[in-house]
Amino acid sequence: MQTDYEEHLNVTIMKTTKKQKVRWSIILSMALAVLMSSCASPQKLVEKGDYDRAVQIAVKRLAGKKNKKVKYVRALEDGFAKAQEQDMAEADRLKKANRPEYWEHILSIYEGVEYRQDLVRPLLPLIDKEGIKANFRFIRTAALIDEAMDKTVEYYYNSGQNLLASARNYNNKYDARKAYDEFQQIKNYRRDYKDVRALMNEAIELGTTHILFDVRNQSPTLIPRDLIEDLKRINVRDLEGPWQVYHVNNTGGYDMDFKVVMNITHAEVSPGYIKEREYVDSKEIIDGWEYVLDDRGNVMKDSLGNDIKVDRWVLVKANVLEVYQHKAATIAARIDVVDANRHELLDSHDLAVEAIFENYASTFQGDKRALSKETKRRIGNQPVDFPVDVALLYEAAENLKPAMKNKLTATRL
């Protein structure tokens, strides 16, 4: 059964396995071959040493054809043989080097050989239109793949154990994390290999950084205890990385590696004040129309003999009385990051937030058409009671949470 940490890490650590990379490489190579098949010549690709692409294109051009063209059959036969020879020589060279870390590459070579053979097998027996049967030397890859896979798993197992031993002996979290990655590779080949699951759980325990988060009031202002507890109830999961776990209360009994303490250094609520002001809104507007007169006072005519009319512009005004209410709460804090074992301050961040209450209430006398958009929004509002100090402090505390998260996100432990 997986621990909570392992479930968390399995979601966060998404690793593309080398085995998957091999398969994707083959798929992409094949897709590229199909794309270029209209202009690529299998024979020329063989001459250039691009044997696998020659095989893929030749297979595509021969598949489903009743009369197999000689040139494609010969290109497939030649490209296949040379690709097989090249791969097996490379695998033998790597084996003779006797380096355990080479086994995964050897495995990928054998899987490539198997894939190539599976590509050609559906065409067999392959006889060209002149009646000549193509010859293909197939290699029994099953035992070779099993051996390479066993050796690959063994390499990762030994490497992981060595790293885990270093993590145990020297409290090296980074080696524990590397060990976890090595054991994770094993699961790509052998899901239930030996005691790998238990070793991975141990690597998680040794590699995880535990961080205690706390909030303290160091300001001269008396702050409600509930507000302090509310600040602690931030979603600490948002702060965690693959190997970092935050704790608000150390109820699990873990040894903390770091402490993150938000010290409230200043908290203040300003007194509510009211400010009145009078001002005039004015605007020129169109108010009907009027005739255009000539010098003699007669109505002027246009070219068609119609009376000429123009808009009549007038200046309208309104006297406005505005009542403005304002009250604000400010909270300043310092976030300290402390090494819990050495009791050493590692980092410190200052931040400040505020919550502002504002209300506008306006009345006017005069022409309503003169009012600006801003004034219109405030007409009809009434003065209201100021919020109590505690309510504004709680609002400021809510504003403090995202600011605090932003600071801590930039401090990866």
C-alpha cells in the first residue's frame, strides 16, 4: 500500500522512461519515413548508411503490392542485413566494455532489432516479381532482451542501494531523492522487483524536507487569536514541491528541517473620517435646433431651397455635494526562514498589505444632464456605518495570504 508521500510524489514527479523514449523514437522515425516516402529512395538511404529508414520506406512500398519491385526488395534485404549487423556489433562492443550502466542502452538496441524484425515479418516469404526470394537473417531476441532487462534492473537496484546508504549515513536528502529515481526506473521493467517498494518508501522518508509554518504577533497591537489561527489555515499544499512538505502543526511527530515563521510586526486600523466637498459639473449639450439666418435676419436656404437648420448647443450645470467616507487597516509582517537544526536564519522577507473601506454619497441641484459618469454612480448613495476594526483586520489578513504565498513560493527549500 502506498504511503501518502509516495502518492504525492507519483503525481508530482512525471518521468519519461528511457524505454518509452526508445519506442517514441521508433514511432517518430517511422512517421518521418512515411512523410518522406514520396521523395526518399530506399536504395540511396542504404548507400548513406540510414538503414532503418531505408527498411521502413521499403516495407511501406512493398506492403499490399502483388508485384514486388526488385529494387525495393533488394533495398529492404540489404538495409535489413546491414542494420542487424550494425546493431549486434554495437551491442557486443558495449557488452565487452563490462560497464553495468551500458545495459539499458544494450536493451534499447535489442528492442530496436525486435521492432525491425516485426516490421518485416508480415511480408515473408518475400519474393520479387522476377521470382527471387529475399533472404533475411532473424535473431532470437527474447533471451537477449530478458538478459539485458535483468542486467538493467540490477544496475538500477545497486545504484539505488548505494545512494540510499549514503542518505542513511550522511543524512543526504539529495542522494535519497536520486535513489528514489533509480528505483522508479526499475518499475518500468520489473514492477515488483525484490524489496524496491520498501526501499522507495525509505527514500521518500529520507529525502523529504519537512517545514513547520507558524504565525506570531510581534506588534504592540492586540490581535484576536482567531485571526492568527485563520492566517495559519492557508493552503500549504500550494507551497509544496515534489520533496517539500509543509506542516501547520507538527502532529505527525516529524523532525522539522526548516521553520517558516510569519511575524506580524505592525497592525493598525485608522479612525474613520468623513470629508465633504462641493463641486460643479458642467457640460455642453445639444438642446434642439435653430435656423441659420443671414445678415438681414432671413432664414438661409440650401441649394435645394430647403431651410438650413443647425444644432443648438447650450451649457448646463449642476451643483454636487459629495460625502466621502474612508477607513483602512494595515498589516506589516516579516517572514523568517530558519534552519531548524542549526537554528540559523537563512532568509527573510518583508511584506505589507491593507484593507480599505470607502464610500461615496452624493446629491445635486441643477440640470441632471450635466453630471459626469462618475458623479452619476454616486448619486443616490447614502452614508453608511463604518466597519468595526476587527472586520477590517480580517480583510487585511485575507489580503496577506496570497502575498505570503508569493514570497514563500520564491523560497524553495
